[in-house]
Amino acid sequence: MQGRHAAAGLKALVTETRQALEPLDAAEVNGFFGRDMRFEIGDRRFDFIAQDFLGMMRKKG
């Protein structure tokens, strides 16, 4: 996918992700503290501890 098609796909993925996360409340998100999490993109795997990942993302934003 390139250009406009890639952007449309990414926008749809972001929308889908936001909708999936909407029902979570702060207590549930805080419950992730100390837990393992993994992102899988294709055959790549990225393992994190939840607060390390969130802290890393906060620094970039």
C-alpha cells in the first residue's frame, strides 16, 4: 500500500484501536502496571513491561 491507500488503512486502524480502548477506565489501565505486553506486527514481536512501554511513548510524544 502506498500514498493515499496506506493513509486510509492507517486511519481505519487508528479508529478501530480507539474504539477498542474506549471502554477501558483508568482503574483497568492502571491494572496493567507490571504486566507483560507484546506487540506483534507480521512476524516481528516486541515484548515490553506495560509501564516501560507507556513511559517510552510518553517521552516521544
